[in-house]
Amino acid sequence: MAVSDFDAELDARGLFCPEPVMMLHNRINDVEPGQVLRVLATDPSTTRDIPRFCQFLGHELIGEHEQDGEYVYLIRRSEG
């Protein structure tokens, strides 16, 4: 999946733990099951927190990468 293939976006750049995950928890409900949410963040703790969030709630982390201090995550909302 290309980085440009997503249905909605959450820009959490400049925010620190726990704000990015709290915002993600709210924003994931705005996309339909099966759709992809792209998350942009600058907090390194998201490399731990976002995969755990997905695992705990059953969402699929389909991509993640870091470039120049910016973290990008692609999350497919679960059906449940």
C-alpha cells in the first residue's frame, strides 16, 4: 500500500504522549470499518504506543515509517 492510499488523516505533529493516542482513539471512530487512517506524529513514543493501540483494539497497522523525525502510520479500522 502506498503512503498516499488512505481515507482520512490525523495530524498529531508537535503533540506529546498521551495526546497522539488519545486523539487517535477519537479519530479512528470517524472512519468506516475497513478504511485507512493516516497518522502523522513527531513524538518518538508513538513508535511504541500506536502499535500497542492497534493490537489492543484489533485495528490493523498496515504501514509505519519514520523520516526526518516525523512518524507516519497507516491504520486500517477493524470491522468490530
